Amino acid sequence: MDLRSLKERLDAAPLEASRLVQEGAVLRNIANFKQLVEFVGDLPPIEPLAYRIRTSTLYQIGADAFSLDASSASQLKALADELYLTVTGLRQALASVVPPIPPETVIAAIPGQSDLASI
């Protein structure tokens, strides 16, 4: 995956309402957070972290809020924050590294077989 494709996916990620919320031992906004994990979980820099979240207790919960012991809730919240901050950080870094494409620009890829007729 090239940087431009990665940037486009991260820009489209539903970050605004997807942060996991912890109130004591209760985790809230689980459904929206899972939506974010599914949206960005297959991106190469995020895949290992998404795997850890998918195999955690958090991903087995079907409700939007769930009460756990305080230690488990804190660990899951830390994992969720790591994903959220990773997506946010990558999004900001790529915004400064990948230049925008002017609307009149056409991007073409040359096929590997030197088959110019397919262009």
C-alpha cells in the first residue's frame, strides 16, 4: 500500500465519535470504537494493534457499554487509546508528508508487463 492510499483511508476513518470512554470500571462507546477498528484494522501500520484489540475481551462484548473490574477496564482503555492515537498521529504525519493532488492531475500506473495497450 502506498502512502497516498494510506492517507486516504486514514482521512476517511470515523475518528470523531469513536473514542472509547471509561467511567470508573465501565467502558462506553464500544460499538463506535469497533467500527473504527474494522475501518483501519487492515492497514499495515495498524494491523498488529488491531489484532490485539480483536482478540481482547473488549471485542467479545456485544453491548455499547460494559462493566469490568477496574484493572481490566484500564488495560482495555489503554489499548483503545493506543489505537486512537496511532490513527490520529499517522493521519497528521501523512498530511504533512503526502502532497495534495491538484484536481486537474491524472495519475496513471505503467503495467509491469510493458503492455502499453492496456493503458
